[in-house]
Amino acid sequence: MPERVRVGLVLGTTAAVTADQIGTHAAQIGAIRADPAYRGGDFYDAAPGDGPHVGMGIARRIAHLTYRSESELDMRFGREAQGDEDPWHDGRFAVESYLDHQADKLARRYDANTYVLLTQSMSLFDVGRGRGGVEEALGRITRPLVVVALDTDRLFPPRLQQHLVETVPGAQSLHVVNSPFGHDGFLIEMDQVGEIVRDALALSAVSDPL
């Protein structure tokens, strides 16, 4: 109900996911469904510890690369080997070990069907659906809108937030959080994000309701 909103804040997001994001989602879902242990989603009678963990791990690796930035990964890991492993003789690079760790953390504690459904839901996200298209839907937002981008975000790149600013009548100028951490910067750059949130709350306090 628009009349209940004084101010809106959107952070590192979009009005509709792009073909690139849909493609990344499709690769993740494909990895899970290709795991023989997925069994078309009917794997709940598997022995404890069994399940589509390989497919889930691959999906998580793909997803995690979109959460961080190219520059951060290169600065952190470069082409370094993992410990005393030799990438030239079946060993891993350090970045591979990092992705393996992220995959293992998720694969055995998260339900594969839930992962698939949530990922499909993200691909379907489009605020213009049933509202005459994205531009028409955004054009109806007349309340103040604070739009925030992360400068190294490759999951939701800043051009998507700039589009919101240019299309929403009530939008302020684009706020940009500087971070080497890509999309995950919205969780890490607490000082920068906190300041923007405080300003949005202050704006809400002085904004007249409809």
C-alpha cells in the first residue's frame, strides 16, 4: 500500500533480473539437477550424509563468484598455490581451496530443492510483470527512494541502480558504497551502509505521509 510508505531504500538490487543473472542461476540449477544423487528432487530417503552434495557444491561455487569481485579475489589469492599443493600436478590454487570451503559449508546444511526453488524465484523477479512493464511500474513510485549501489558489484552492477534513479520519480541521486568485496560489500561495509540507512531513516521522519 503506497500510502503507508514514507521513504524507500533499495541496496544493491534491480527492478528485474538480467539475462546474465538468469544464466548464472540456470548454471547453478543445472549443476544440482545433473548430480545423480538429486534423483529429480526425490532424495529424502537417502542415507544420512548422502544427497546431491556434489551438485550443490558446484552451484555454490558459481554463486559465490558472483558475490565477490574479480579484484578482491585476485588481491587475496592471485595465482598462489594452496599450501604445499602443486597446481601443475593435480594440486589446487588457493582460490580453489577457498571455493571448496564455501561449497562444503553450504552443501550439507542446505536443502537442494529449496536452493533450486529460491534460485528459480530470483530468475522470475520482475517488478513490471502485470504492471505494464518495468518503466511504467517504477514511474508510479513518487515517494522518496534512496538507491544504493556497490561500486564493484558484478551480481547487480551499478548500472542497474542508476536505471532505478533515472526511472523512479521520487528517487534521490545514486548513493555508491566503495568496496573491494563486490556484492558482499553490503554486508561488510557497515560504516558506509549504516550512514546511508541513518540518513534514510532521518528522511522518513520528516517526510509527510500521503
